[in-house]
Amino acid sequence: MQEVIYILVSPEVNAYTQMTYISILSLKQTNPTWKVSLASDSRTISVLEQTKCLYLLDLVDNVIPFDINYKTASIGSRIIKTQLASKINRPFCFFDSDLIIRKPIKFNFEKGKSLAAALNHSRRNFKEQIFDRDLNILEQMGWQDIISPYINSGVLFFDGSTEASELSVKWHYYWRQTSSKTTQYADQPSLYKALSESPNILQILPNDLNAQIKSRLWFPAEEKDITGKSTLDHNAVIWHYYASLGDPEIITQYEYLLNKYPLIGIFPEKEIRKLINRKIPWRYHSLLDKRVVNATYKHPKIKGFYKLWLNNKKLAALKYLIYKYLYAIKVGKLS
């Protein structure tokens, strides 16, 4: 398996176009022999051509056209995503656009497995895998009592088998159901339901193939290397930024650069090389910043002072520290 398929549905050139461009370049720099395909619709392809964004099309080896109708780009991309493995009868890997591929990808399917994916939030604890939005969908659908690994759909390896195709058919069917009943368009709850009917075909990927780094905002680091640093940060093959959440806080270098170079084609390739070579994803621009980043590994989560500092709200971060100090004196924890 040496093909990655990206999906781009965007009636205008925007941040998603830029993220796709950056991710493909990172893949080509670290895995130059891999084939890259782009699944898209005619409107998006026309926009890329008319706005002279041909270099994005030139980056890919193959364009896979889908004839779809959609109200929003988010809906359109999920129409394609949930059907992809039922339309493509060969082994491939699907990648979300908000990924940086940092190292060569090494993966093999175990016997009898048709889909490989990482646990959501990069967490082993089942309750920590499902966040509120998805849980709300599961409860509305009556699927909340299913006990099965809750996987992240940002990196998916399909083996091209009949079982993979059948899973995709179910996934799309259940996604249509959830979209209609809940008017929410997240695709992971429907994949969860589809997999619950064929649990034996799932292979769990190691976290380094889909390191969902922002889970450290919500949960303590589960695994650390010999230096005490989170393996999500340091040893990952793929960093997954959750940029599609639309979080206005810019705490990673990736988000900082997306904000700095918002238009496709301006993003310098040297910055992509720097992203690949960075040992940590978090934003820092000075020795002091780096010391703060290193200090985060001594704490369970990235929050409070550390989150403010990484978001470049340094005055607010210092005020937070002063407030904590004064409060500690007030309650008698500091003399």
C-alpha cells in the first residue's frame, strides 16, 4: 500500500485548500515514492483551475472525480469520505488535510483486517475517546451503549477488500441517518456504528501514525519517552492538528504559519521542512518560549499559564501566575 487519498471540497480557495497543499508537500518530502490522489467534485476542480491553483493539481498523481450535490463544503467532503472505500477497490490510505507527515510511513495489515485506524484522542481509556458532540449524536441515535473502540477518522488505512467496501457502504448509510436525524454532520459516530457490526476487521494503529497532539489540552500525556516527553510530540510519524475544529487559539507552529501565510501558493516550502524537522509541535519563537514548552511536560495537561503562553498571550499568562500566587497566599498555601 503506497497511495494516499486526500479529499478537497471547497467552492473557493481557502484554508482547507492551503492545508491540503501543505500536507501533500510534507508527504512528498518524507515519503517521495508514495502516490497521491485527490478525491474532489467538479466545482472544486473548476475553482482550482480557474484561480490558477494548478500547482496543487500538479502535486497529485491522480484526480478522482465525484458527482455530488451538497449545501456546504463540510457536508460534501463527508459524502465523499464515507463512500470512498466502496468506490476504490484497491488498498489506500485516507488522510485528513490537517496533518503533517514527519517520517517514512511503515505499515502492514494483520491477517483478516480490512481497516486500520488509531484510537480517538490518542487515548486508551474508552470514556476519553468520545467527546461531547459525538456522544450527543450517539445518544440521539440510541447507539450510546455500543462497546467498541472509538476511532479517529483522520487517518484510515483500507485494504481494498470486499469487507472494506461493505464497511464503507454501511458507514455512508449510517452517516446519512445521523445527518438527517440530528442535523449534525460528524462522521465518526456513524463509522463507530458500522464497525460495531464488523468488529473483527478493525486493526488499531499505534498513536505515532495519528498523533492527535491537542488531546494534551484535555488529558494528561499517557506515554512518555526516556526523557519524560510525550511520545505524541516527539516520536510521531504523523502530527494531527485538529485544525478543522476551528479553534481560534493558535498554540502550534502549524497554526501560526497558517495564519501568517493564509493564501495558497505563498506558503514557503522551507517552512514545511522546518515543521517536519521540529521535535515538538507547540509554538515557540525564543529561548524563553522553549523553556515554557519544556516545562509543560512536568504537568499533566497543557492549560492555564502554559496554554496562554503558547497562544502568545504572554501578559495574560503572567497575570494568571500572579493571580494564582496571590490566591495561594490568601488561602494559606503559601507563606
